[in-house]
Amino acid sequence: MALLQGLRRERALASRQFHDGSFRNPSGLGPELRGNPLPILGEFAFGGRRRVPPGVIPVERPHEAWRHAPSSGLRVTWLGHSTLLLELDGVRVLTDPVFGERASPVSFAGPRRFHPVPASIAELPPLDAVLLSHDHHDHLCPASLRELARRRVPIVTSLGVGAHLERCGVAPEQIVELDWWEEHTLPGHELSLTATPAQHFSGRGLLDRNATLWSSWVLKTGRRRLFFSGDTGLTDAFSTIGQRLGPFDLTMLEIGAWHPAWGAIHLGPENALRAFEMLGGGTLLPVHWGTFDLGLHPWDEPAETLLSLAGSAGARVLMPMLGRPIEPSMCEGVAPWWRAVGAREGVSGLVAAR
């Protein structure tokens, strides 16, 4: 609790998610590994380098498209991992901004980016808000936040995470921290952001495990509703979220960095489809894959597995190339661009998404 002082400490103590000195999942599940850890260590050490792309990942530059408003009113640009630029009804929101070279507490080691960022922070269009789901290194990048702090962009995040943001130079008045089911409406806009339950954990070092909250998020205007998972495992709360705040025009769910040993706190492709159904279906855009080596699976396995399961599940899935702005209502099918990387066969056109 040393991280949280004053009002932050008071709000944590008042939270239904806070018990015995830390935030907890209602299920009681945490990040502890399931099963024998020895095979996992073997996979990590000798599992081969298919975890890293065998060639150059294609990246598009989105700047020209950003000069013009989306004709449908909703456009999304996947910039890598869980970083997206969302444009909905005239409002621009950047999610989990990680523009650094590594998802790591140090600059010289840790998971390194597979591909260049499609656009730097300086090249982004004017932002109305940043949405930050939780404090893990692959979601909260201090260098990125220091640069965003200079742009004076409001940051909406989970309870307690503001302490990290202030250390990055973000002014306290630019920070909004929410507990689950709390809602914030951006001043001067009709966009509201609601923190919703997720099944995960938090911490950036050895001494701050679960000192801050983690959340999924609902973004709502008068015309549209979007769901952004942040990091989460499968939880019954998805049904409640769908019933209370859905249906969603676009659902963004994590699919990478999954393994059965930590399947309680990450979705993976199969559980992402289950969560998608629980949330009410619609259109699914998978994130949290293809940028960093954070799991033990081949780098493109989450995409291939999701695509193979989506047809039989009847799910409409969009999987845009990195940096390609898309308007979900105007897209059809999936072009499996990742198959053109390295030794894979070339992209063979659109694959039916449902």
C-alpha cells in the first residue's frame, strides 16, 4: 500500500475489490501458475524461436487517413499490442499507449518490439483522452506517458494507477481514476468511459503486487458503444457487462500471451470467443498479439487459432494490418496478412469471418 497515499488510499480501502491490503479478483483467482512449473521452464528455455517472427512484419502509415474524419463515424487503427487509436463520433481516444522499444522496466533487456510503431506520439492527431487499463509494463510505458503528459491529454485509468502517472509527469488534474462500474464523461464531449470488471492482476515490481486495480472498459456515445478488454481471463462478469452496457458496435479482446498455466488471467483465442459471445457478439477485433514475445506460443498462433475457430463460432472478426485505419461497418472478411511474414505463404485474399 506504500504506493497509495492520501485520497488514493482512502478510495482503495473503500473499494469492494480491495481486501487485506491489496486488490483481488472476486473469483479469488490470481497469477499463480497452474500445474508443474518445470515443463513451462523447459518451454521457455528450449521452445524454439517461432515465438519471434521469421521475417519483417508489414506496417502501414496511417497519417493520410487520419486527415479526414471517418465517413461512418467510427474508425479504429491498431498500432500494436493493445495500443489503438479509436475515433468515434468526433472523439479520439488512445488505449494503453506503448510506443517504446521494449515492454520492460529497463531499456536494455526484456521483450523487444517485433515491428516499428506505425506512428509516433508526435505524429498522432489531437487526442481527447488516453485510456489506460492497468499498470503492467506492456500497457503502461513511462516514456510514452511522459510525452503524452507534455500534450496535456486527460488520462482515464483504474483505481490507484494515477500514482504511477504522476511519477511520469502527468499533472494530477489530468488524471481520472475509476473503480469498477464507475463512469466518467469527458468534459465538452458526449463520450463516457466506464471501468468494468476484469480478471487479472497488477504490479510493476516485486513489492507492489495488486496495489492498483485492473479493468476492462466500455466507451459510450449517443450512437455507439465499444468494449476494450485490457488484460483479463474469462469471467462471468462479461455476461453482466453485456447485459448492463451492451450491445457493442466493436469488441476489442486480448488473444495473445496465453498459456494453460496462466489461463485464469489471460483469455487466449478460444476464451476470447467465449467472452465475445457472453458480451453479446457483434464485431470482434483481437489485440494483445503480434508485437511482443510475452507467451510461449509461436508469434502468429493466436491469430491462426482465432481465425480457425471463428467460422464455426459464427463470429464476425476483423484483423487489420498494423497501422491500417478501418471502419468496422465497412469491412468484410479477414485478409491474413501475417502469413506473408518470412517463410509463410503469401496472403491469399479474404477469408470469411463468419
